[in-house]
Amino acid sequence: MIIHVAVPVPYLGLLTYRVPETLPRPVVGSRVVVPLGNRIVTGIVMDDVSSASIADEAVKPVKEVLDVDAFVPEDVVALAQWTAEYYAAGPGDTITAVLPPMARGGRQDAHKTVRVAAITAAGLEALTSQVAPRQLEALQLLAGTPTGITTPELTSRGVGADAIARLARRGFVSLRADRVDRDPFELAAARAVEVDPLRRLTPEQHSAFARLCAFVDARRFQVALLHGVTGSGKTEIYLRLAMRVRDGGRRTLMLVPEIALTPVVTSLFREAFGERVAIQHSGLSDGERHDQWQRIRRGDVDVVIGTRSAVFAPLGDIGAIVVDEEHDGSYKQEESPRYHGRDVAIVRGQRADALVVLGSATPSMESYQNAMSGRYERIVLERRVLDRPLAAVTVVDMREEYADRGPDVVVSRPLADALSARLDRKEQALILLNRRGFATAVFCRQCAGTMDCPNCSVSLVVHGEGPSRRARCHYCNYTMRVPAACPKCAGPYLEQAGFGTERVEAEVRRICPSARVARLDRDAIRRKGALTDILSRFRAGHVDVLVGTQMIAKGHDFPRVTLVGVISADVGLGLADFRASERTFQLLTQVAGRAGRGEEPGEAIVQTIYPGHYSIQLARDQNYRAFFEKEIAFRQAMRYPPQLSMINLIVRSRTFGGAMDDAGDLVQRLRSRAETAGLRILGPAPAPLGRLRGEYRTQVLIKGANRRKMREAVLESLASRPDLERRVVVDVDPISVL
Ligand code: ADP
Ligand code: ZN
């Protein structure tokens, strides 16, 4: 028997092995242990090519067959194959995305364990030799703790699983599995939500629900766009739909864009489904994630709730897939395989004869166009439940504030007044700024030098205040202490410019000294449990003002919030990205949607230096339709998606010249195929983020009407330059070209 195997190793294609007669016969989806160079790895059988005329002796035998039944269900294997092909990614990367964390290493371990990395003798030697700065950092960290550090702990200190894997491969680090008592769900804290499964749907909810039920009952593939304003009760509809699906003997997959949204959604579903709910997201420990995966695989659950990667959950008999906040950019994975969770969900739904519900108050341009053209069913919820009004949105022109009060204004007077009024009335407020840290740049008043990341073409962001403050790169995590004097000219006049969430938090405390203020951003939730902790304290009313990044903008339902402030609505607008307006419109509409969801009406105050921009004006008017018309005209004129498809190629190199030359060479190769494939090729050009983690980056943009032809042209061009394979990033349907 000859089989094709995908092993979780980046860049590797499908491998061919033979199964000796003495071993049990695997099936598609079984795990097999195979030799790979001088290593032994566990892979997944992707297909059985026993009929192929390959001489058995010519291929290496598998060492062990771990399952005679599929470990990964066959339809998920097929979905992974589709994903690898569509996104031009290797099966190695794709199978990694599909497997539960602990199935990737060696044999399955029935115990609850955590992986621990420890430095080896070779690793200690490497400390004094030539290793990449990031690896060196990780090794130094490990050298300080010879007994080892757990992988979640390493991740929280900025050393990712891939970095550890790389060190392990070089023999610098050894990995072992230690037994732990697994943490239960982070659920207890979120349980304060009141759910009344028997409350009546509003007439609008009811007719939307009835239409969705008809699709579920028909057991045919259909995509429905549930376009419902914020607070229109979409979650309630998902919940009942899942119950309907269960009553028909099938199961529901529910995707949410943020880990932050899973606890509340999960507790809601648990009220209705009891134990028959599983969660899948990267915030769980490997062990938890693995347990949940096994429960799903065994068929112990009716509902799976998770972020992007849950689209590959081993759930059988799927009747409905819900993609909540379908417009959200976090559904797109920004590393290989660069898949879009929503789009893979649609493919999965199609193959399962399931209903796919795309829910949003601000649908993506793609989905709305598909709804307009009739490809998707469009279901509208125009009103908030109980006829609560949408928040009134006020736009504050920050240029006037700066003119009156100087350039350092963070919180405008209208926002400060509104905040104080809320606190007097014991109501809550959310303040959003889509930028972490305290200050966004440090510069010297004497020589005008700035503090930039040595590896990336961005400036370092200051975190903290006073003597303990540190400057950190948000791309590669490089950090340093902020010096007292300029490192370039020794001048003593270092100034901070720009600001992030930390500064806003400090400012809010200054304006309202008696307020209880908390912050929610990636820095604030590094500690496990911090996220649910902050959210549930806010929900319970122990926090008056929550300052945060877009994490607080999405989906949450806090009935006591009556004020939402947006510090700089234009953070994204200056960027040279074709989706900048769409993203700004979505963010403002979503964040305004967080206010006034309870009995008191809500208000949103949006600070901006571009008060006339259409994405800000139309978000103020909450006029999605007008925004869509305006934006689609722009996309058509500029030939951007959804008018055309795009593939973005990023070429990485140690020198700028090298990156430009290689990109130029690719352009030549693509051009010879451009005519027949109907492509437009733009570039080569320096990528907007021209340097990242020490490498130079250039880019080539390909536009066309036929994705398959575009992809073929790219793959053929790359095949003629195999040396470029590992240095070129292929991004099919990029959501950002920055
Ligand atoms: P969306 O997801 O559309 O923004 P939610 O599903 O979060 O809206 O619902 C908004 C609020 O309305 C929630 O507090 C929810 O519990 C409540 N709600 C939903 N449906 C009903 C209903 N039929 N009757 C009363 N309250 C409802
Ligand atoms: Zn950097």
C-alpha cells in the first residue's frame, strides 16, 4: 500500500510512503509515524495511492500506523486540501492548522500535559556563537531556567511556538511533556449573563429566524447574509437556529472573530445545550484545546464555538455554520496558510449541504455584493430589539481642539464632559483607541533622531511611565529601556510623541479621579484569565470606564454602557490600503453599536481630524447602504476587490537590492503569462512595511478576474525559481496590502 502523507513541517509538500504488510492498513485521515531525513514525525494520510504504479521498494516504509480509523475526519482532510490549493500553501502548513496541538508532535498522550522547553548543551554553546537575535533572546531566557519553561509561559514572554520548534530542530532546545492538572474553562466568570431562552422574538427576529429555519430544514447548501444593525438580537437567532439544527439531528459550528467574545457566547449556548458545547481557540492551553478537539471528534457536542481555526473542527453532521461579524479582518490568517475563515466556512458548508449564516451590522463589500446579486440570501434586521434607538453619534473636529488647547489634547472637551456626566449618573463608558502603548514615538529635540526598531522599519512604542518605561517594537517584540539621553547625539531632550491606550487610561484617570478605570488590550491580557477577569468586572459594574483597542469594539453586549468615545477615528485612514475606508466605517459603526443597548439611550463621541471623510460621516449617520454605494464605486474605478481578485507577493531578502531584483525577476516571469491568464501585474515596489524582523521586503500585486489562472501563473513562475520558495509569501485574497 502506497500513501501520501502530510507532515506538520513548513514548506513540505505531500510525501510518499509505503505501508508494510506487517502493519495495520491506515485510511485517509489516519496518523502515521514516518521517517523524515534523520527525524521521526507524525503525519496524516491524505490519500491512498495504492493503485499507482510505484515500485514498493523505491519508497520508505512508514514506521507505525497510529489509527486504523480516521483521526482527522475525511471531509476535514479534503477541506485542508482545498485550503492548501486555493491559498497556494504547502500541505505541511495546512495540516498544522487542522491538527489539535498535541497530535502534531509524537504519540497521543492520554494524560493532561503541558509542553516544557529546556535548553540543551548545544543550546548553551550556541549562546556564544552566531544565532539570529530572536533565537538568542529565547536561548538567554531559557538559560536562566535550566529546568525549563512551559510553552504557554514562553508565548506570553514573546517566544512563539514556531521559534521554539525551530530551536528544537537545531538541537538547541529539548521539549518534554509534563503532567498538569488542566484548568477548567474560563467560564465561571462569564456566567453572569442572564439568558431567558423562552423570551419572545421580536417580529423582525421571528421572520428572519423562520427564513433561516426553512433553509436548515431543506438540508441544502445556502449562504444567508444576516444584515442586522448592532443590538438587533442576532445572537438570539443563532442560538435558536442551533437548537433547530440539533432537533433535526445535526450540529452547528459557530465562528466568532475574537477570543474575547467566546466566553460570553459560550455561556449563552451552555444555558441551552448544557455540556454539549465545545470551544476551540488559540487562547486555550494545548491540553485544553486537545481535550475539546477530542470531545468534538467523539461526537459529544452539538455546538462548537471558536475563532478562525475552528472552521477545521472535526465536527460531523454539520447542519449550520454561523460566521458572526463576518466582515471582521481577524478571520484572515496572516501566516501560511493565509486562509479566510469565512470563505473556508462557505466551502465547508457547501460540502456538508449546510446553511451558512454570515452575520454583521456592517457586511464586507464582498458579502454585500453577493447578497445584492442574489448569490446569497439577504435577511435584514433594521431595528434594535425593543425598539431601542441606535446611539446618537457626534463627530468632534480635533483640529479645532488643537487650535484652542494645543497639540497635546487626548480627550476633547465634549468627550470629557460626557464622561463626567456618565459617572455622575453611575453609567458606564467605553473609550476606544486602536493603538497600544503610552507614546508611539520617541525623538530627540537636539538632533531630531528617532528611536526605531533595529529589525523593522517602524518606530518603537513606549510602554509604561517614569523610570520603568520601555520601548517596544509591535512587530518583532524587540524591547529596550528608554535611555535618559539620545543614543545618537547624547542630547538630554528626549520627547515622546503620539499616544496609545496607556496614555488614554492615564488621561481618563486625571479627568475623573474618582472613576474606576480599566484597560483592555493585548498587553493587559497577557496573563491567563485576565481577559475574562476584566470583562466580567466591567459587566458586574466594578469598573466605570473601560479603555481599550478594537477588542472592546466587537460584539460585546454591555447593557449599562451609555457612552462610547473614539479617541482617533482616523488611525487607519491615512494608510495606503484599499480597505482603509471600509475598516474605518466598520469600526465606528461597531463601536457606536456598543452604546445604548440597555434601557438608557446611548451616545457616541468620535474624535477625528478628518470630520468630512465619507466613512466617518456615513458611520455617524449609520447609513450602511450609502457607504456601500460610495465605496463600491471607488473599488470599481480603481479595480480593487470585490471588482477583481488579487494576489499579493512579498519577497523577502537580506538586502534591499536582493529583494528588488528577485521581485523584478518574478515580474518578468509573470508577464510572460499575463496575457493568456488576463492578469495585471503591479510592481516590484518596496513593501509599505519595507523592513521586518531584519529582512527587506518588496511586493508584487497581481490583479485579475480568474483566481485559478492567477494562482497558476504564480505557481509556475515560482516553480521556475525554486530558490525563492521560502522567501516569497503568497497571499491570495489579501485583506490588507500593507
Ligand atoms: P447583536 O448581536 O445583533 O448586536 P444581541 O444578540 O447581542 O445583538 O442582542 C442585543 C440585546 O438584546 C442583548 O442584550 C439580548 O439579550 C437582547 N435581546 C435579544 N433578543 C431579544 C428579545 N427578543 N427580547 C428582548 N431582548 C432581546
Ligand atoms: Zn521590530
